Amino acid sequence: MTISLRARCLLLLGMLLASTSDAGPRIFCCADGSGRQVCGDILPTACYGRAYRELGESGSTARVVEAPLTVEQKAQRAAEEQRRKEHERLANEQKRKDQALLNTYGSEKDIEAMRSRADRDLVAAIQAAEERIVDIRRKRKRFEDEAEFYKGRELPADVAKGLRDADYEIGAQQSVIESKKKDRESVRKKYDDDLRRYVELSKRPPSARP
């Protein structure tokens, strides 16, 4: 059955009127500066910039409009939002780290094994640097012995250079040793933290893990 254009227009008009009728009159109420209740069928001037209620035909509250925020309130809300975002960022970062931890280790023994391997590598690097220093000092001794013949006189260029180069290399190897010792402390702390967190996560039910 085809509906004529006139019938469609009448139907739409009826729906619009019904909607308007259902909406009914509205009353706007708020508390003015002295706390007195002020109402009107349009928003009273005393309600400008204040929170107000919109009442339906039955007198019940149909809508509540909050007062505009002050500059201080806006700043406070912005600060709260920033704190919320930072908290969310940290929570997501921790979740990512926890997931990586569970993906890396299958058990507490895995953590201890990787700790031992990393520490062995660092100890080997320290020992290699110490052995290098011993070798350099042995070579430097030859230049020292030769320099004895030139006491009180200017050293030959090759002897002076040999001493300088040896001292530079010894200093470089000592820096390597100090760096590796600090790395050992960092590695110990890392695996201590990994083990502690892994134990915490393992105690959680599977549904509560990342």
C-alpha cells in the first residue's frame, strides 16, 4: 500500500505535536545569592552563573545543570585529570613490564640462572681488564728501565711516548673495571627486583595476572 505525500506529512506533523505535548512546560529553579529559591518558566536572571534544576510538568526534576566552574575549580579539575592520566600511564607501564617479566622467565630458577650468567660475564670482563693492566705494566717497565739512562736529560721521543701510551691504556682499563663493578651492582638489583616481582605475580590467580 502506497502512502501519499499528504498522508506522510500529516503523520510527521502528528508525531512532532505529540513529542511537543509529551515534553510539557518546563520550570527552572535555583537558589539565589541569599539562598532563596527562585523559579520561572524561563531561566531567572538570578540563576545565571549558578546551578539550577529543570522541573517537568509533574514537578519532578527532569534535568540538573551544574554551575560554571570558577578559574580555581578549572585549575583543580585540570590538575586532577593530569594526576589521573599519570596514574593510568604508570599502571599501563607496570602492566607492560609485568607481562614482559612473565614472558621472559618460566620459573624462579630461570631468574637465578640468568643472574649467574650475567654476573659471570661481568666478572670475566673485569678479570680480562686486570690481566690487560698487568701486561701493559710489564711493557711499561721496559720504557722505565730505558728512561733510567736519561735521568736529568730529555727523554727520547719514543720512550716518552711509550710511557704516556702505557699510562693512558692503564687508565682506560681501570675505567673499564670500575664500570663493570657498577654494572654488577645494577645486575644484582635488577634480578633481585625481577625475582621479587615474579614471586608476587605467581601468587596471583591467573585471572588477575597481566
